[in-house]
Amino acid sequence: AEALRHVAIDLGASGGRVALGTIQDGRLAVEVLHRFPNGGVLVRGGLYWDVLGLWREILHGLRLAAGHGPIHSVGVDSWAVDYALLDEHDLLLDGVHHYRDRRTDGVMEAVTARVGREVIYGATGIQFLPFNTAYQLVAHERQAPGILRRARRLLMVPDLLHFWLSGRQAGEVTNASTTQLYDPRRGEWAAPLLEALGIPAGLLPTVVPPGTVLGEVTPEVAHETGLAGTRVIAPATHDTASAVAAVPASGEGWAYLSSGTWSLVGVETPRPVLSPTALRYNLTNEAGVNGTTRLLKNVMGLWTMQECRRAWGNPDFATLYGDAERVLEGGPLIDPDDPRFLPPGLDMPQRIQAYCAETGQAIPQTPAEITRCVLESLAHRCAEVLDELEEVTGGRVLTLHVVGGGAQIGFLNGLLADISGRTVIAGPVEATLLGNLLVQAEASGSIPGGGLREVVRASEVLTHFVPQPGGHALRREAFRRIRVGQTVSS
Ligand code: LRH
């Protein structure tokens, strides 16, 4: 029989892709059909996503896919935490706000002071981040009083697109878990927390697992794209969950770094870990495929570089990284997770310089020096998180699998290996797309017995980085002191 064709739509904060995948002889062949940029749109002080623009690109990608022959299924994954509100007629009540919108400034602090960090963490196991859906909704209600009562349904971004594709509303669990409103132990929305935050319980959709068949594409979509009888299958709709599903690991003793706009550093566990130490390190327990938990930490990631590059007039990333590699070791370091780096802005290079000045370090001047500072600091922070994960789980991390776009940055992979003292295995670069496609294939019964990761291992060429001995222990201590707010000289 002819292999089934699946289409993955993967939306990242800086760009989207539509790809076609088929499984043959235990391998996944992927062809990216369409790429398009994505990013925030600033309007009257609010930062939004252009969801209608994304929808247009999706329809275009689907049209290209339909040209390749019958498509068995399609599924969408995207960045987490952002949502749309629909009214009683299923119309959008508002634009889709970007999680970096400043409307959430101070909201998490106010909510945690009232409800308690332990209570919220105990109910959800989710890392405290100012832009979690929970705080965005409180901010939304502050900004537009009454909106949560007028709204009839909240759909996360991929759920909204699945609704537009299939006509069915559902909340796929991997993304639902990122809201900080979902109880991973009970497997349902955290009702007491919703109540405490004034979020009507009926707003939230029925939660479904990855691999759920939502229906067929609507007649309108079929007409617009040429698809016929194509099923809409929810993959792991959180992009990070799709990426983790495609980590080519086997056995024990490994962690992953999903490396893109964010650096998601974590391990896979059979169940959520809600211990006091997990809370102290502010680790998150996001839902994964097949009932697993993604115990991980959000590290600021390549975002800082993306904003610097924009400030420098969009030079080539490859050139920037190449130049950075030639800068002398031992330069300044930043705490990548300092909140000042979170909002967008063309002053990102100046923010980095100010950080270095405040901490009594040399001030990086050139793009190459700033790039080196950012990448090295990122590697230090990731290494620190690996140690925290070992402490929290009691397991060892011997290998770090780096997946996603950042896996292409050889310089960063080398730094990660050297600084963390672990072997780095880089690839696949398109992990999110692969994970999305594999969950659709699994739901369609075409994954061989070895499971998803075996298919990835059979399909991809991986690159190994073995840690080189060097003076990293001293530098790690310097990094630690900077992070706890001491200056290097103190
Ligand atoms: C990465 C990601 C991450 C979330 C962030 C909002 O794309 O989904 O896992 O925390 O975006």
C-alpha cells in the first residue's frame, strides 16, 4: 500500500512551516513545503500575533500539500501559553495577545501574593513565568473588565487553528498544561485555581490527549485548499512537546535541550515532580506524549540574539556565530534569565552592556563580543539547570540531546559540552516537525513497534560533541556569583 501522507503545521515565535511527511520502511521522510515569518505586531501599546496572516499561510501550505496527492491527516503545533477568546457565536472577541505584551507586568506577583506560590505550584506543577495564561487572563480582565464573562470559550493558538480547520473545539493537553490552570495529577482543569482567579470554568474546553482525531477538514477548507477527506489530528500541540517526542534518545541518563527562541532544558519523567526542590528551582511539569511529563526549565534562549540581530540590521546568523567563536575566552557573562531581557526592543545590545557594567565586568562592544557573551552565558545557564535536574530527580544526566534550530550552531553545541561536562548529541534540527508528524502517524497506526524515537534514530544523522577539558569550573563559579547578584569583583 502507498504510505500515508501527513501534514505538520509548526508555528514558532519567529517563523512557521508547513511540511509533508511519510513513513516508509521505519523511516520518516519530511519535505518542508512552505516557510513564512512570524513575530509580534505592536498596535497602540499592545503586542499581538497576526493569527489571520498565519491562517492565510496555513491555507497556502495546505494547497501546496494537496498538490502532492491525497493527504491522510493534518495537525498544528505552536508556541505555548497564548490563547484566543471566542464569543457565543464562535467569533473572536479580541486579537490574540503576544505573551511578551507588557500588560502582565506585576500581575504574577499580585496573584501569587494573594493565592500563594505553594498552592498554585501544588495544583499545577508549572514554572512561575509572568506570561503564563493564568496571569494573562487576569491582565486581560483588568484591561477589559467583563471580557471573561462575555467570552464563551478559550482556545489555545493550535486549538483555535484546529477549530478553524475541523469545526471542533478541544484543548489538547500538552498545551493546556502550559496555562498553569491544569492539574496534571488529576488530569483536569484546576477548578479551585480557576475560581480563585475569577476565570469561569465553562470557558475552558474539553481536554484531549495528543493523537486525538478531531474530525475532517471543513467543506470551506477543503474548497480553499483542494484537500478531500483529510483528518485533523491533534499532535502534541505544544511545539516543545512535539520536539521532545522526537528526541532520538534511548535508555537512561539523558536530558534534552529544545533550542530555539527559548532554550527548554529538561528530562522526561513518568509522572509530575512537585517536590519543594522542584518548586525552589522553579521547574515546570508540562504534559508530554503518551502520558509522560516534561520536567523542564525555560531558559531565555536565542531570543536575546534574535533581538540583537534585529538591532544590528539583520546580519547573517552564521557570520555572527563564526565571528563570536574567534573572540577570546574569558569575557563577560550575563544571566540570560534576567527579566530585563524578556520584552522586545532594539536596545537589546545596550541592555546586555548595562548588565555587564552593573556587575563590574568588561563591556562587550562589537556584535561578535556580544554574541559570544550571550551564547556562553546560555551554555552556563543550561549546564546549571542540568545539575538542578539531577538533584531534583536523583538521576544522572550523562548525555544532552540538542534539538531544534539551535542544534545547527556548532559553536554553541561545543560550549554546551565543554561547560556542562556532558556529551552533546545534536539533531534533529526539525524535531518539532518530526514530533508533530510522528504523533499523527502513530494515531493512524503507522508507527512500527520500536516507537517514535526509533523512527527518528533510523531517519536522522546526528553529530556528537565530546566535552574538552578546560578552565570551565572557575568560570562556572563566576557565572553562579553573577546570577545571585554579586559583582564579579566582590
Ligand atoms: C517555545 C515555547 C516554550 C514556551 C514559550 C512560550 O516555542 O513553546 O515552550 O514556554 O514558547
